[in-house]
Amino acid sequence: MRNCLFIIPYFGQFNNYFQLFLNSCKYNQDYDWLIITDCKTEQYSFPKNVHVVHLSFNDLVKKIQSKFQFKVDIPRPYKFCDLKPMYGYLFQEYIGSDYLFWGHCDIDLIFGKISDFLTKDDLYKYDKIGKLGHFTMYRNCKEINEAFKLPLDGNKRYVDILTNPENFSFDEEHHKSINNIFENYHYSIMPESFEAGLYTKTSNFRLNFLNNDWTYSIEKKKKNIFIWNRGKLERFILDYGKIEKQEYLYIHFQSRKMKVKNTNNTIFKIIPNSFDDLEFSNISSSHFPKSKHFNLHYFTLRTYNLFVKTKRLLRRIFYNAN
């Protein structure tokens, strides 16, 4: 039995480092990925553990509609974020009984070695691994696959989600989400998180962390670089002349714009605006950035978020008026 099948419906153009994402999947041979997309994929090299199903957005919506007796409202691909906790039910034909878990993840990340962090004991202990939408795994059984249907505060939350075109972050956080359902019904959630989540409000690399009380902490500024080496993702930190090393399950770029020089490298370094060739074999203090990177990432992201919020507000006004 395989460990997990990650399911990714994706419509539109893949990002410019999608091949690096695929390469990082390749080094996790005990995990599989299924990408459902309308994108042209001929230009990419897909490893054997990444499978592709070509399907239009409208056809996938029809497929989902067939699973419910009420009318679903899925007007755009971004709405699939709310549907992520339902994938075990929606895509059971692809999962079958071949996997211990099914899951979902984003493509704006690079994986390290998953098995370095998730042991076989973990896979048999927890019903849910991960709390955020960009990486989550669910135990593959009927009870967990349909847990999204369980009432929350006496209300069928999933019906509200599927019949309203707005996004509710049902896949993550702690506000009437799938996490609340799992807590209320005493399913086991792995408390640890092994991600390198990049803070969006700075051009340089700073990590933010989800605390147990569902607040976030942001680390202080520090000189650091990431190195991906044949499936291993490591971060090197320069602290008062000493170099510390940390390993991560994945790094999440959160839509950060990145330059790519070579998508075939089996070893590369990751700096705040680029995937670069690794020109040294041993890390020394001279290899850390000596100045701040300025790539307009924060300003671009804030402008885009404002645009999205304005669109959502206008849609909500229109929806309520009708």
C-alpha cells in the first residue's frame, strides 16, 4: 500500500518553477501525485509518481455536481480551495484502497524528503497530518473521507460551502473549517509542522510559524539560504559567525515571484528571488547574501490581494442583491 496520493486540480498556466516542483516529487517515491488540469504538459518531464488527468474546468465541475443532489456553485478554480477536504469523497475512484492517505498540496512549493519527517508510526497514529491548505493528508477510509459532511454547531457547513460562490478557507485555519470539525469529533491531528513557510511581507527570507493557538509568529531577520540536494531540503543560517543547519519537509513560496536558471539541476540553492546554481561544495560565511534583496514581492502581493478582495466584495454585493 502506498503512503499517500496528493490530488491537485489546477487550471491555467503552471508557474515558471513547476518543473522543480515535479523534480522534488520524484525524490519521494513512496508518495504519488495526481494533477487534474487543462494545461498543456508536453514541455514538462513528469516522474513516474506524478500522474496527469486532462480535464476542463467545466467538466470537472459537472463531475463534482454528480456527487450531490443539491446545486453546487463553483464559478472559478480558486473555489477548489474550499473543496480540498472533500477530495477523498470526490475523487475516490483515483484513490481506491491503494493508499493509506490521500491529500492536497499547492504547486508553489518544493518538497524535501517527506519520509524524514513522517514515519510509519505517524501514518498509523494520525487521522490528519497538516493544518493548512498547501499541505494536508487525510486517512483513507470512508469515515474520514466523508468527515467534511459532519455538522458543525448544528449546521451542515459543507452545504453552505458548496452552494455559495465565495471562498471560506474551509481547508485551513480555525474558523468553521475542517480543522474545527476534526477537533469537535475527536479525530487525531498531528500537532507538528515541518514547513518552511515564507513570510510574505518582506522580500528577504523570513519564516512564519503557526502556533498551537492558531496565531502566527514571525522569526527575526537572519542571514540564510536554502539548498535542495537530490531530494533533501536544508536551510543554512549564519548566526554570530556560526552556521546552523536545519532540514524541512517543504518550502512554501506563497506565490513569491522567483527566477529560474536551470530546471534540471539536482542540486541548487534558493535565495529570496531565484533558484541558482550551487557554485560551492562547503558552506562558509562568505556565501550568505551581504545585502537585502529587493524584488517588489511584498508590494506586488499586497496590490494583488487588494484587487482580489475588491472583486470578492463586489461579487458578494451582487450575490446578496439577487
